Amino acid sequence: METVYQSPADFLGEHLPGCKQEALWLDSDLKAEIEHLVERPWRGLRVRYCRQGHKTAWILDEIGKTEPITSGIVVSEGRVERVRVLIFRESRGAEVNRSAFTRQYENASLAEDYSLDRSIDGITGATLSVWALNRQVKLALLLDRAAQRSSDDD
Amino acid sequence: MTINGFRRLQFLARWHRRIALLACIWLVALAATGLLINHANDWGLDRSPLSASLQRLVYGIEPASSDFCGHVIALGADCNGVFGRLALPSGELLLAPDRLHLLDSTGQLIESLPVSRLGLDSLEGGRREGDWIYLRNREQTVRIDPDLVDWQVQDPESAAALSSESWQVPPAANEPITWERFLLDLHAARFLGPLAKTFTDLMAGLILLLAFSGAWLWWLKRRRD
């Protein structure tokens, strides 16, 4: 069963209106970092995102237990500005959609060891969904860092 | 019984046997298929699909092609449902009802993108026209650049102006042909096309003839004895 809390387009329209669609190409080093972070092989050679100035927005899919959870994450200056679960497909763990939970990520940044600079309180019965969201947020921060670097090089 | 009566009896008996032999083939087929149809549900024949080769041979239906991903590296199970392929300047785009797969010229996956990211609930067709890719479903048409980065929903007039030809669309959603369906067609001799009705009438006529000639033979023989 799929629950759409907000469409990706609406999320971008609400949090980064008029943002420009771009694609981040993944070199082998970045791909290795991503795979280390998400703990699975990463398919594909690029990730798309939306940019507005120094802010980037990422729509990412990550498997909770068996189905992908689609989340929208806005990153600004290397810190999370907003996290929203957009589409939830699992039968359990939908509590990660609650703003009380997603607010914990606000202002979080990525440490050198690929961990968040703060601890995130879990939700009983939604452990796998929480882990999936943690991975998504860390991935968005990692990708934002690479996108900023790529943008600076240009 | 007179000689003429005896000859008439022999003649009738001979034709009765010949007709019976002819009808017997049909009756056996009718009984066998009828028996199988009667138990189709018990034996799973109403759920078991006909093999692709038999489907091709009997119905002339080619199974849907699923070879769009033969050359694609690491697409795996995501290839299920791919119904079309659009050539791009630097690779190709595979179309599936819920997802697009952008590949480079070597078949390496660049990006796998849910169509919902392009504002479509589902994908029901795709085509390339000049530098642009057009994707559509029943509600709307979206125009995308070949890099799949920029996209915009087409207004109804622009969408209508697009030619209705050259769209790559999913194969029609056919119900699979089951063994039960095959047996029903065999039972009713539908493979004979327009002649099926005439053939069935003919065979029914022969059975009636057999019944009457059999009764008559019995009556003649009884009278002779």
C-alpha cells in the first residue's frame, strides 16, 4: 500500500520554489562513499537534485524493510534544513512521517565518519524505517557536499 | 425377408458403419475435451497458461517481447515491465510503466528514475521527436530534454498537436490464454473459423442420422429374424 503524503514536485515547490534541476555525476570515489554509507551497491552514474543558490533538495528512495521510502531533503550550507517523508510504501513504520520525528534532523550535518553530528531518537516498531531515513539524510548531506564541490569547480 | 430387402439392409449397415467411424473421431474429441473442461477448475486448467509455442502455433499470437534489456548492465529485475526503448544522442532510454532507465551508449545504467518525479502517475507511451522526448499517460504529456534533467508538462493543445504515430506503448493487457480456453475452442471446433458452425451442424446431423439408421437397422434385423 502506497501512501503519498506529498508529491515530490509539491515538496520542491513548497521548499525550494523555482529551483533548477541538475544532475550530480558520480565518480568512482563518490560512488564508493555512497555505497559505504548506504551499505549496498549503488546503481547508476548520477543523482538528480534541485538547486537554488546554495540550497539543494534531494528526493531519495531508500528501502525500509522491503519497500522504498521516498523522502525529500533540503540541505543548506551543509546542514539539513527540512526532511519530509513523501511516499511511504511499507505496512509498518509510517510513524517516521511525523514532523516530531523528522524535526530531529533539522540543522544536522555529516561528520567525517559519515555519521550525523547528533543522535536521532528512534521509534518503537519503526526501527527499519528510522534507519532508512537516517541513511537518506546522511546520503543527502554527502551528495550536497559533492554537489557544492562540483559547483565550485565549475 | 426378400433379396432386395436383404441388400437394402446390407447397404444401410455399411453406410451406418462408415458414418459411425467418421463421427467417432469427432465424438471422442468432444468427449475428451468435454471431460477436461468439466474438471478444468479441479485440475487447474483454467489457471494454467498455454505455452508460448502452442500459443504461437494455434492462435498466431507472439509472446510480448521482453528483450529490451538484453544488453543492459545490472538492471536485473527492474527490466520487468519495460515496454519500449528510445534512442538518444548519447545512449538510450528504456520505458517502463512506473520508471525510466537512462543508459549510456555501452548499456551502463546512468539513472533509474520513477516517472512520478516527472509529474506522471504512470507511463503509457513515449516517443522521441527531434531533440525532445515526450512521455504521456491518459491525463497529460510531458516534454523532457534528452538528458532527462529539464521537463515540463505540455498544455493540452501542444499535446494534441503531436502526431499519434510512433509512440512506443505497452502491449495490450491481454488475459493469458489458458488451457481451458484452448479446450473450449477445440470443443466447439472454433479453429475452423467461419466453418465451425457448419461443421458442428454437419456432425450433429450425422449423429442424428446414425441414431435413426441404427434404429432402423435394429428394426429391419428384428423383422428379418
